[in-house]
Amino acid sequence: MKRFAKIVLCAAIAAAGLPSFPADGAQAAGGVSIVLDGYPLPFPVEPAVMNGTTMVPFRAISEALGIKVEWNQAAKQITATNSGAEGAKTVILTLGKSSASVNGAAVKLAVAPQNVRGTTMIPLSFFGQQFGAGVSWNQAAKTVSITSPKKDLYTLGFYAQGAYSEVSLIPDFDAVAFGWSRIDRSGQYTTSGAEFRWPQAAGDVTPESIVQNAAAGGTAPYLMVYSGDKELELTRNVEDLQLQQQTIAGIVDTAAQKGFQGIALDLEGLGMTGDKALVQSQYNAFVKNLSAKAKSAGLKLTVILHPLNSSYKGYDYKTLATLADDLVIMAYAFEGETGPEPMDKVDESIRLALQQASKDKLILGISVYSENETSVNAKIGLAKRYGLKGIAIWRLGLIGQPVLSEMGKSIEL
């Protein structure tokens, strides 16, 4: 994986190490909330403080971090297995037993695991120690914060038309989509025009050399094709088979001839009005035709989509996931929203997508135009929590630059 993909979330962890929790006796923690990577984590049973130790539901945290959990009813044991940066680890805990087995070695527990309404509760500090999660306690807010351990994620970056100053960022990504083509307002595919155009050379730096150098450095270059539907330019393409064939031929020819390894299809604006089922069917046919031609040319296909909880209903995730190599959930620019995108809407967009496509096909799109350091990291945390393939960043030129002027900070991923 690329250096950029080795993501460690920036949530604050107490410098002194694992936190101490209030000794309130064996009782419910009373309004305690659990936050994983900056966003609340649902729990079947509220955390409790037992003999001064905060106890949390083991399975809920483990599965949110991608740790496999199995329950042995006969032995009253719960087994967690995980493969991380430090190798494989197997942890076995037994109800009522004050020691755990960690890769076969006994490790003492502050409090033995307890069963509370069918849920195994274990010391939070033990979890952090064994699985590399950071934990902290905010007494005033009564909040337990958990930072998940680092995890390799696939990263896709979007590159602007002629921003040669951003070339140095390309090697940090697994793939980069270059926004150098579009379907214009007349419905024609083009690499010229006022926007999303093929850039001019700058001395020895040419668009072709950027693409070649990206591929040579291990970053897969994708040709991004953009379209809106303000003048019904996209509608014409899905309705007019002859125009559609011309468009697809132009896209594939450009990608193949210019040395791209894939196509990133960003065709926006379908299905706000009209027969949504018909629009979905027509767009499916467009992508199916493109997919077949791209495959025959040895090109990958990424399809960038409005989230399912947006106003645009012309996108059939289930079918498109069978036609493309992966799908980007464009979980930003929700109607009427300003500033960082609401986490609940982003969360909902992921859960809806997971009902239609497998997690290894889904990439969470994050626009740093509207985000700040904390909110970007929280959204990366959601991608990790749901086990998505990775993240897509719009766009490279904003990484390392101030995103919100009042913060005076830069995004550091």
C-alpha cells in the first residue's frame, strides 16, 4: 500500500497512556457514551464501572474494528482473532475468570469478564492494550473515546485539470483520477472546452508524462470523465444509442491511447425527477456497454455515484457493482448542507450502499472542500469501521492546504 494509505486517525489520546476511570462501584456508567474514531458507536448494553474499571461490550467494539469474534457457550468463552501490523493475535476470555489467554500466554485482568443481559463485558483498558486501540476518558462529558489502530486502505485521489504543483502528491495514492475529459453541454465527449479539459504542457511537464510517471511509480492513472445534466447532456447519452456509442468509443480510445490504466466515470445529476426506474435502467445499459469496451481494452472501471440518500435516484448500486471494479460513494454536497458533511448522513449513505453492494467494492468519497482535520479523520474512521475498500479524496490540491480559513490548520492524513 502507498504511504498515504497507512492511515492513523488523529483523535487525541492522553499522553500518560491508558486512562483512569472513576471508581463508582459496580453500577451503570450513567449516560456514558462511546465514540469510535470521532463518531458514536452503538452498544447493546451500556458501559458499566465495576471496581473502578470501565467495562464495555466486547463484541460491539471488536466487530467495529474488523476483529473476528466467536462465542463458545459450553466453555463460557469468547475468542477474538485479529491480524494486525504486529502479526496475528488470538485472545480468549472466560466469564468470571480474572486472566485472559493472549496467544497462549496468561494475562491478568483488572476485572473478570461479566455477562450483562447476554453481552460479554470486558475492561476497556485491556482491549486497548491487546488490539492497539487508543482509549481516553472525558470525565466532564462522560465519554469514552476509542481510536482504531492504523489500517491500510486503498486510496484514490482526484487531480485537477492543470495543477502541476500537485504532481508531488501523486505517489502517495494507490490510484489517481485525472479530470481531463467530459461530456459537454451538447452531449458530446470531449477533452477540450472551458472545464475538465486536457491541460496544456508546462515546459517538459506534459499531461502524458504525468500519466506515465504515475504508472511507473505504482500509482494507477485513471481518466476521469465528468458530466452534469443541466442541459440534459447526460440524458441524451443514455437515451440516444448512437450518441452513446460515440461517447463510449471516445472515452475508451482516449484512455487506451494516452496510457491510462482505468476510467473513472463521474456522470452526475440523474433521477431527481421523472421515471427513476427507467433512468436507472438506461444508465445501467450505458455502464454495461462502457464496461465491456473498457475490459476489452484492458482498462479498469470505477463508477462515481451520488449517495443513495441524496436527491438523485438514477443510480442502481446493485447492478452497477456487478459492472464496475468499484463504486465511489460521493458522500458530500448533501442538499442544503454547509461545512463538514453530517456524519449521520454519511453513515446512512454507507449503510444503504452496503445493502446493495459488497464492502470490498465500495470507496467512501470525501471532499476536503467542506471538511476540517477532525471531520476528515472521522469519515476515514467510518470507512474503516464498515470495512470498505478505501477512500477517495476530492481533491489533491487541497491536501496540506488550509481547508477552513478560521482554523489555520491543514489536513494531515
